[in-house]
Amino acid sequence: MTGRIPPAEQVELEAYRRFFAAAPGAHTAEVAGAALLALPGIASTMLNRVSGLGLQEPATDAQLDEIAAFFEPFGVEYAIAIAPQAQPAELTGLLAERGFASGYAWTKFTRAADEASASITDLRVELVGPERGDDFALVLLEAYDLPSSGTELLAVAPELEGYSCFVAYADDEPAAAGALLVIGETAWLGFGSTRPAFRRRGGQRALFSARARRAVELGATTLFTETGELLPGRPGNSYRNILRAGFRPAYVRPNFLSPA
């Protein structure tokens, strides 16, 4: 069986492909429509991952062998995201047999692009170009507690084809950031983040509003985004910000972590 990758997954997959194709130190490959993304310089399964497995065609043991061979030289832990539409139905069992462990799942959200999303903030939101890529990178580094060596990597985002990157400023200080990619009538909103010192000032809601307006300008009718699943004992600020911006949960997508 072969099929079309669902729009919610396709637009996110394309966003990651474009980012990794341009990011210094990144490595990419494709297996049966799935994107293999490795960034060995940063030990994070958010940046070392497989997206889209089993969506274009059913995953096989041979494909899992190819994935393992791709990541082996890098020596990093990686995650394989399994969307609800992935085939075969026993794919999670195949991963368990290979020693993969269930990790922190992500929730996928959606909303119409033209729905109102009012926001109140004292921050100033701007669409930024490559000349302010370091501002965009600074926010993500602090928000996700990534090493400063990732500055060059993350700063490429405003240069990418089709990307619209926004930064919210407190006076002249970068406070929050987010990116947008529109493919046809679907839009992906990602990299949403706020530096710890500037949280609870409405930055993320303002960024959702700015990106939604931009998405409409570019012809999108449906928005998609994602964040970690809401679980007891885990921070849920990002999840709640997404709900406040008018999104509704679509499904939970498990992440399976590679064996040590």
C-alpha cells in the first residue's frame, strides 16, 4: 500500500526538511518517504529524529535497518515519531522488539487560519530577516536550554525558502520567537519559544496571532502546530498557550527513543 501523507504531517515534515537541509552540521536522508534528521552536535531528540515513518508506505524491518545504519555513525539518541495514520498497525511493536522505549509524546493541534486570536502584550512583534537570525536563535537557545554552539544552526531559519520568522522584543531585547511555513493551504507554526526572563507577558499568543495573519496572507486556510503532551508533573505552559490561541487537539503522536 502507498498513500498520501496527511497534510498535518506533510507540512511539518517539509518544515524540518528545509531546516535541516540548510543547517550547519546537520545530516539528512530519506527512507520510504520518512525524513531522517540528525544533528549530532546537539544531543536532543527534538533535533535527532525520524518523521513520517509508515505514512507514505508501510514501514518494514528493512527500513528500520536503514534508519539504524544512518544514525549509528553519529552516536546520538534519536526519536521515531509515529503518527496515528502510520502503517503497519504493529509498527510500535516492531520498535519495542528492537529495544525502542516509549518517550515523551507530542500533541498535534489544528485550527482554521481565519479564526480570530486576540492578544494583549507589551512586547513588539516583528517579522525578521536573515540579518536578525541571531535574535531568533538566542530565544530558542535559552528557551530550550540548548548549548550556545547552536547559534549558527538556528540563525539560518529566517533565510529558509518559505519560512516566515517572527521575534517579539522587549524594547530591543529578543524575548520570544516563532516560525511559520505555508505549503498550499496548510501552514505549520513551529519553534515557538520564550526566554525564561520574559515569560507570562503574552509573547506566545501575540506570535500565534502574527503568524496566523501572515498565513492568511500567504493563502493558508488551516493551521497546524504541536507541543509535548499534557501530563501530570510536566510543565504545560506551551500546551495552554496553544489552546488560548484557538487551537484544538487533533491527536497525540508517540515518540519512540532509540536503544542506548
